[in-house]
Amino acid sequence: MKCEECLELLSLYLDKELDQKSLNALKEHLALCKNCMAVFHTLEKTISLSFNYYKKNYHKVPRKVSSQVFYELRIRYKKSRF
Ligand SMILES: [Zn+2]
């Protein structure tokens, strides 16, 4: 799996929309790839922070916070790689 594919799957995983087969592939890649593992941890942390923020400020958690976070993260990821 390419790192880019892994990041796509991460987004689905965090939205709880990942099927078991893809989840296994994702876990396999994370076990081998330190970069994506780091992204995964950052993403989880960022999302929990976002949820806290939305809870405090809007009393409403948006359905697709992780998609938004992932989108921003992917831009950063690309910038740092290329
Ligand atoms: Zn990777």
C-alpha cells in the first residue's frame, strides 16, 4: 500500500466507515510505516481536540470533523514530502 492510500483509509477509519478488509490492510501498513503511524497519532489527537472544542463552543459535534482534519493534514503532509 502506498502512504497516500493509507491516509485515505485513515480518514475512513476515523469516520468509522472502514470495512474489515481495508482495516486489516491499514493496520498492516501502520505496523510497517513509521510516517503513517505518526500521522495516525496526530490525527487522533487533533480530532479529540476538535471534538472538545466543538462541544464547548457549539454544543454540537459535526458529523465529519475527521474528514476536515484529514483534508488539512493531507495538504500539510504533501507539502512536507514534496
Ligand atoms: Zn505509510
